[in-house]
Amino acid sequence: MLKKILSITVALGLAASFSLGATKSVSFTYPKDGAEVPTTFKAKFAEKGMKITPAGKDIDDKTKGHFHIIIDGAPVAEGQVIPTDGTHLHFGKGQTESGDITLTPGKHTLTLQMADGLHRAFGADLTKTITVTVK
């Protein structure tokens, strides 16, 4: 009986740790939502439940990817390739900090989005939009 209880306890513990590890998200560590920022600033970002890898690597692994920031635009739909242009910034080397971002004074949205090795968006769970005000 004790052996059966111990087995059930171990199984429940493994199931709980597996489900906790399944949570995936991205976030800005700087700036925070609603922050005032200077005209030129660097953004910093993080992930939870994923591994950061450079573009072109592990292209079909849904647990690995890299970051993009979309300026004043909507997130890219899951599975669609994130474009390369002035409003879609790519961090394909696996960076967790941007270079200089320069914006005009006023309110702007910044959307952090994670994508796979071929720049295909992972979807809503790995997207975070914040609003900043440029002084």
C-alpha cells in the first residue's frame, strides 16, 4: 500500500512540474508598459519556457526561436513569416537586447514576438504588446 501511495505521489509531482514547465511567454524587461522613454533607447526582453537560438537553426523545433519587435503594428499571425522592414526589427542572432531604437515623440506600441528559425511567428502566447510615450 505504501509503495502504491509513493508511486502516485511521484507521478503527481512529475505531472505538476511538467505542466508548470509548459508555460511559455515573452516580456519586455525594459521599457515597461506605459513608460516614458527618450527618443533613442534600447529595449530588453526575456522569454519563459523557451530557448533562444539564432535564426536558421532548429527550424522545426517549437521550443526554440528568436525575438522580433514590431513598431506600431499588429502581431504577425501564427505560422506566418515576420517581414523584414523598418517596423519589424529582427534579432536573429539570439539577442535579448535591441540596438538603438529611435522613435518620434508621442505614443507608440512595441510588440515583442518570438518566431522559429525561419522567422515564422509562434502565435499569441509568445507575443507581448506594450505602449510607450516618447518624450
